[in-house]
Amino acid sequence: MQSPDPVSEPNAYQDYLIGLVGDNDPAQVQADTLGLVRDLAARAGAAAASRPEDGEWSVLECIAHILDAELVAAARYRWILAQDEPALIGYDQDLWVDRLHAPVENADELLALFEPLRHANLALWARTPVGDRDRFGVHAERGPESYGLLFTMIAGHDRFHLAQAERALARAP
């Protein structure tokens, strides 16, 4: 399923990702992603780098994008918590995958960065006072976004791109 465009439909995009989390604890969704990504990479094996068709990401490219989003989120979380209403720049996910992951790394290389970064972000969430989760930054494309909103969006983002990776695996040659 195609998500709404984060630039032209920012509120719909936020709502879509939040909807993928539903009533689940976003921290638990993110913690579960660690095992799901590792399992997916193991199941994909040699097919992990195969794109199901031109213009669609492979399993490894989906994992690379989840990593990129975690890296960006890590910085945004920290800017929001440490500064007052910081500017949050956007990024082009396709350019990041094409320029930073070509040729795409193997799963172990991607997970070597993703796993400790995710653990650090989960620890930050756990030790942040609940009131500070309302602190916000101003996203260049979507406007004000709180730490709590961004954290929940990343959980939905995980679910969206894990499903995309599963579809890529199902269609891999």
C-alpha cells in the first residue's frame, strides 16, 4: 500500500504512520523491529538484494532505509530535547538509498549500525520525562512535530517498510 506523500500531504502522512501503530506501545513496536529485521534478512538470504522490479526496493534496500530513518530520527530526537523548537530538515529517501547504499551493504553491515542506534533511541525514550515528549521541532516540510509524534511515526514507519520488504521478498526472483 502506498503511503500519503510526506511533503504534499503531511497530516495524512503523519496520521497514516500513527494508524499503523494503533493502540500498540510505539517503544514495543520499535523494540520488536530489531528481531523482525534480523529474521527477515535471514529468511531473504541470497534474494535479499534482488529488486522485485525496476524502481522498487529490495529487502536490503528497505532495511537500509529503516536504518537511514533511524539515523535521522536519532538526530531529530536529540535536537528537540536539547534545543528550543529546532529546525528539522527533510531528506529524500530515494537519494539516500541510491547514493549511500549503492551497492547495498549486506545485512550484517546494516544491522551493525541499526541495532545499537535503535537501542540508544529506545533508552533515550525510556529515560525522557513524559512531559518532555511534547517538546517539538519544526520540520521543514511538515511543520511542528513533537518528540512523541516523531517516535510514534518511526514505529509506524518500521511497520510500513517491513511490510514493503516482505512484499519484495515474496516477489524476488
